[in-house]
Amino acid sequence: FKEWDELVSFYSKDAGKIELMARGTKKIVSKNSPFLEAFSCVHIGVVFGKDRPSLTTVQSVSYFPNIRKDFQKSLQAVFVVKWLESVLKALEKNTQIYNTTLSWLHFLDEVPETKDVLLDAVLLKIVSFLGFEPNLQSCVFCGRELMEEKMYFSFSSGGIICQSDKISQREEVVIP
């Protein structure tokens, strides 16, 4: 590991999150560094060495130029990519997360304006793929299906609760 080398994370359709040694990418003359931008879709070449796999080549597939031109879109894309990097374990393949993230980046690149609710929606979708889907159909305490009545969301219980079970809870949020 030399001073001009760096460890780079990728999310692959075939292998999940992978960390590769990118040799020489901090050098001015590096041929790979221009393609190692956050939220870029790239084809990579990998060689397996003694200590850790190394990046050999990088080819850009999609650079998402409209995301990079819009500050709000860039913030959302960086947030999702960095969040995924922190919650995903290495070498755990999940095609649904890969396809959803790539589809969302293409959508974000094409839509003229973004809303925070779209970010919330993609995060909720990815969280559900990880097995943490909140219960939004019935009360998490009594199991009663909730229709058009006042509902509350309990973060600690992971779902909605009804008016009668709300009395015993303190951290709930009213759902309008």
C-alpha cells in the first residue's frame, strides 16, 4: 500500500460490495482515477493478488451527468451511495439492491427536479430488501388492521400502532 494507492469500494451485480486496491490512482497521470467517481456505473477489471484483489482497468458505462450538474441531486446520490457502503457487508450479493440503486440513479439523472420523498422511497425499498420492512398494514401490538382512523408510527416497534395501543407508547409519531 503506497501513498498514491487507495482502497476503493464498488457494488457489483455478481459479487455485492467489493473493496479493491486501486494502485497509482492518486498520481496525476493515472488512467483509472477519472472513472472512480462516486455514483458512476463502470466496468472493472480485477486481478487477485496475495493480500487483496486489485483494480486493473476501469471503463465508464454511465457517468450520470445531470446528477453532477444539480447540487440537490448530487447530495441525494452521494447520500445513498455512502449509506449503502456503510450498511452493506462485503461479498454479499443482492441483485435487488443493485438493480434498484442503478434504476434510481438513472431516474434521478433523467428527472428534471427531485423531491426528498423520492429519496425516502428508494431507501425504504432498499431497507426492505435487507429484511427490515416496517409493518404498515396492521397495529404491531394488537394486530388489528387499521383503516381510516388516527394512526401512529412507532420507531422502536417498527410499524404503525392504533389509537388504543398509543397510550402505552411514548416515541410514536402521528401519521396524518
